[in-house]
Amino acid sequence: MSSDGYYWCLRHKRVESGDNMCAARHRLGPFDTAAEAERALERVRERNEAWDEEDARWEGGPR
């Protein structure tokens, strides 16, 4: 089964694409480029921090 795009494999800690990829439960993506896929965990961290800050503002207290 072929999938378009690039994915970050959480299991092998590498970019995967084409027909030889791990199961979807082990991947983040799809991304348009391999470089974007390589930054997947950084993007997750950035988004989690932003959401934590928003939650703190919503709850009226510091993070």
C-alpha cells in the first residue's frame, strides 16, 4: 500500500516514505518534504508548549 508524502517513524526514529513504511500507529505525518518530517517531534513539542500556555491563560494562572 503506497502513501503519499513523508512520515516520521516513531519506532525507528527516521523519515519513511513510499511502499516500505511502518504501520500508521508508529508514524507522524504526512509531511510534504523529508525535512519537515525530520522536524516532526520538534513541531509536536512546540505545539504542546503553546497549548499548555493557552490552557494556563484559560485557567487564569501561570504555567
